[in-house]
Amino acid sequence: MFRGIMLRQTDSGVTPALEVLAEEALPAGDVQIAVQYSSLNYKDAMPLTGKAEFVRTFPMIPGLDLAGVVERSTAPELPVGTPVVVTGWGLGASHWGGLAEKARVPADWVVPLPEGLTPLQAMAAGTAGLAAMLCVMALEEGGLRPGDGPVLVTGAGGGVGSLAVAILSKLGHEVVASSQRAETEGYLRSLGARAVIGRIEPVPGHLHMLGEERWAGAVDVVGGPGLAGVMRQMRYGASVAVTGFAGGMEFATSMLPLVGLGVSLRGVNTSRCPQERRLAAWRRLAQDLPREALAAMTQVIPLAQVIPASHEVVGGRVQGRLVVAVTE
């Protein structure tokens, strides 16, 4: 038997509850993991507050990611006792996820925990850290180097944004953090942001105009109309790595940033990221993620507090990362 947060669909909607479950109920998979830590992301919090558009099947244990130790395995490359991390591939949406004491998954979803990261640190990074690092890698592949100029991070007060600020700063970039919450300025500066500005707004009626060429690169976590404003302020040949849509799924722009400035728009997806690139990103996290900054942005809560905490996440009242100590 094990404990887990279970989402069940009823006539009155989606209902979450902390339940005791039978091990036999776990889905099929090559590897069974004793989960030590998970994290509470926006996409986890949404169904926990009744907004279940991200969940494809019920009943479902949410949790986009997990860290723990292999306790059963038919995969020779993942013997019992191996510390591991799992993110993506529908975890928490179409396959039971990390907000439970046990998980069972296919072997090709599993990443051995990189040397230098503890399970707690791995989940302090989690899916958000993976997204942030993949964005940094995309910008580097677009030619961004330290000293090129200011790099913008939107939605900087959230998990992905906070981690992107910390990583880019450690790598020597001049980071400008954009947040709609003025109270995050001290926090973002503590992560290495050189400057903190308000939310990037679109310029209504000016789709065919370019703004001041400000940014040598950008990590956009917000999406929506503000992304058009970001694109019109990029320097020639710069890249924008996009990995979120809290501000909306659509944005309106023109061809000018792409053709007139040679701006590259690079979409980053963590769920279906190929294993080789996923491994490379986790190795980079072990190397380039500043531990003091990671600790400063991390709060740890027990499994029993996940449901009330999800309302704080959806309400935008959480700064940084929420790690779930699953066994507490």
C-alpha cells in the first residue's frame, strides 16, 4: 500500500484527495520507483483546483516529475537502488505521476540522477529546471554568448523564470528579469538579475513597427500578446526561446521581427524531449545550476499540503519552486 494524491472525475467535477492505494493499481512499466520528492507545478495545480484540461484520463495521480530510487526493474541499465529522475512523457496527465509514494513507468522515460545533484535538488529544479536549461541551450545554439548584451527573462517570478535567471546569471549573462509582481524585485536580484522591469506589454495597432533593439536573447515563459512585444525589441539575429503560455495561447505579430531582424523563435517542449537531449540538459543542470540560488527559491511541503498549496500556485501567490517531500 502507498499514499498518493488522486484525481477522480465525478458528476460535480474533478475531485482531488489524498488516498491510500494498492500497489497492484499502478500502471504497467518496466521500472518501479520509490518516490522521494516531486514538485508542484502550475500544470499540476490546475487540475487540483478543478481545472483539469491538462488531464487526459481518470482516475489520475498528478505530478509532472519525480525523483527517487528504483525498487523493481526489468531494465538492465536501471538496476534496483539506482537514483533516478522522471519528467514528461504524459506523467501526471495520461500516466500516473509523481505525487505519490510509488510510481511505475517505462524504462526509456527514466534518467539516472546526475552526479552532483541530490533528489531534493533535482526536484527543486524539476520540470521547470529542465525547461529553463533547454531554453538556455536553445539560445546558445542560436549564437548567444556572455557579453553579447542584456538577456530578457519574462515571467521571472515563477519556477521556470526564476531558474532561467539563476542559470543565465551564473553563466555570465546580463539578465533583465520581467515580472508583473513588484514585490519580487529583491528576490530576483538575489538570483542574479541585473535589473527588474514590469511585464512586457504588446503595442496595440503597431504590428508593423519595430521597437528599440534591446535584447541579445530572451526566455519567454508567458507567451500570449506580450510575446509580440518581446519579438519587436530583439537585436538583429537574436533568438527567443519560448516555453510557456500563462499569458495566453495566441499572439499577433508581423513578419518584421523574423525577416527584418532575423529573429529566431525557438519553441521548447519538455514532455517529448528526446532522451539524448534530456540527458544533456540534466548534466548541464548539475553543472550550471547555482546551489545557493536553488535553495533560496525552494520551499518544501509534505504530500498532505499539496491540495491547499495548489490554490496558491494557481492564484500566482507562490514565488520560485514548491518541492513535495512525498514520504513526509
